[in-house]
Amino acid sequence: MTTSPEIFFNLGAALAIGLLIGVERGWVGREAQEGERVAGLRTYGLLGLLGGGTALLAGEIGMLFMAFAFVAIAGVLVTVYAVNLKRGHDVGITSLVAALLTFIFGALAAIGQVTVAAAFAVLTTLLLGLKPVLHAWVRRLEERELRAGLKLLLISVVLLPVLPDQGYGPWEALNPYRIWWMVVLIAAISFSGYFAMKIAGPARGTVYTGIFAGLASSTALTLHYSRIASRRPAMAPMLATGVLIACGTMFPRMLFLATLINQDLFIPLAVPAAVMTTIVFAIALIYWHTQHNQRGKTDEMTLVNPLELKMAVYFGLLLAVIMLLGKALQEWLGDMGILMLAGVSGIADVDAITLSLSQMSRTDLQAEIVVAAIVLAAAVNSLVKGGMATAIGGRVLGLRVGLPLLAASMGGLAVLI
């Protein structure tokens, strides 16, 4: 084994990692008497250094030495834990696991993986320090919320990956993977929106959810909030703020996607997108200021049903119909049907038409037609969301959402004209 500055640095990092975890463990057990802890600050520091030294020796002797050393350390720690438990001092198994991780992180640092070891040591320390917060979350978690989370994992992690990512049916317009992805997206927005309002309170939760939903699917957020408004009419003014924030976020996202595919579209599309964004956000800001002053009333609202799979599936079927109809128009009318296709596509989604037309603009489609089609799709989508808010959420939500979206649509189209 040759001595080099790198070895000193790596062993120093191993020691620092152990001390970092030891500080957190020592602070948690600061009230415990001597001998009532599995390990303290010094012990964790030495465990990190021991892991580093063992890894260096294993490089010379063989990895089997590393395995024996780990088993030996685990045996010593388990023995100490058993002795403390026999004395009536239940220190918990967390400190034991943290000590074993310290040994492993020290070994990783010694073999040159300092960045990986340090990063996960920090994450481990944060996780250890978040015990009160995590336990509080678990205590507040209801059975129906746990079941809803498991359903979301089922439809996303289990079902989505096995669906074929290819077209079927006429013109191969129906893609099961993309359609079900929209179902997962809608379910996830409903689920995250529920917890956003539960954790932050309804007034702030609607705004936070609106921002993140606008980066994914403002249509899904509008559908979800409209259904809440139909059951809780008193929440309609507050929910309108979240809907408008999501809808306003859609326009910058639309500009970003188009520019990502074709940079030449940025300048002609930036002006109508800016006009539409400004109109919607300005009115949403007014709504937020009004509701902020009345937040005490809205915070008392109760929330129900954190995950609505039926509406998500319904929206997925609607998307399939629109995808089929849009493909038919494109096949029948060719380039002359671009604007009609954009209008039809805008009923369900703006991203798909934005990406496809932006790609076409790089070859055989004029930028002016692409910009007009994208803005038209955004305008139609905005009007559809206004109609959705009115039909499902009621008159109050419909007026507060529909009128601003109508003004934004007219403003964007007026810039083109």
C-alpha cells in the first residue's frame, strides 16, 4: 500500500462522516446516562474511521476481510444493544442501524467514493433528525389516505410500465401507455392537491397545488377543483384562485416546450403567451388578495376523498376520443386542417399539439401557422376549462374562472390578428 495525500483525505472524510452522524445521535441522546446508548459522538466518529481503515486493508488482503469485519462490528453493536435492553434501557434499533451505515459510509469514502458517501451521510443525518416530523405525519395519516396512496402506486408503478407504448386502432391513434399516463397524472394531482390543502390549509394549499398542477395539467386541476366546488360551494372563490394560477402557468410552459423544439418560435410566440399569462395572473392575484384577507373562514373547510379514480379514468377515455378525432382530421384535411386540428386538440390538451407542430415547423410547416395553431389550441383549452368550471363547479366558480380565461383567450388571439 503506497502512502499518498489522497489516502489521508479519504480517511479524514470517513472520520468526518462518522462525526456528522454522531453529532445528531449524540444530540438526541444527550439526556441519557453514560452506558445507556449504543454509541455516542466519539464512537460514531471512530466507526467511520474504522470503516475507512477496514476498506483500505481489504484492498490489500481481500474483500472477504471486509465482510468479516462488518459481521464483527454488527455482532458487537447487537451485543451492546442486548445488554442495554436487558438493563431496561430500550435505545431503539435506529442507532444500531445508523452505526452500521456509518461503518459502510466510511468504507466508501476510503475507496475514493467520497462524494457518494458524504451525500448519503447527510441524507441519513437528515432522516434521523426528522423523526418527530415523520412520526407526526404517520399519526395524522388516516386509513383512507393510506389506501388512496396504495391505489396511486398500483396504477402508476404496477400498471403503467406494462402497457404498450405504441399506437392501435384507426391511424394508430390510440396509445394505451400515453392514455393511462394521463389517468395517473390526474389521480396524482388529485392526491397531491388533497395533501397540499390538508398540510398548508385550504387557502394556501390551493395556490401551491395550482402552481405545480399548471406545470403538469391545468385541465386536470380544473376538473378536480370544480368537483370540490360542486360539493363545497363556499370554497368556490378560493378554488378559482388555484384554477387561474394553474391555467396561467400553462402559457409559459407552452412557450418553453415550443422553444425547446424550435428556437425560432420563441419571438413570435412570446408576445401572445405573455399577454395571456399577464391577464390570468393579474386577476388571480386580485382573487388571492381578497381570499387572503378572509383566510380564517376558508381554513375551516373539510376535505374528502383524496383520490378519485373514476373521474381520472373518465378523463382518460375522453382523451382517447379526442386523440382519435384529431388524427382523423389530420389525415382527411392534411396541412389545411392544422388549425382545425389545433382547435380540437386544445379541448383536451395543449402539450401534444405544441410539441408535434413545433417539430413540424423545423421541416415543412411555416412558423406563422404553428404559432397561430398553438395560440388557438391554448385559447380553446382555456375556454373549455372555463366551461368545465361552470358546468361542474357552479355559477360562482364559472364566472370567476370563465371570464378571466375568456379575456386571456381574446387577448392572445387579438395579438395574432
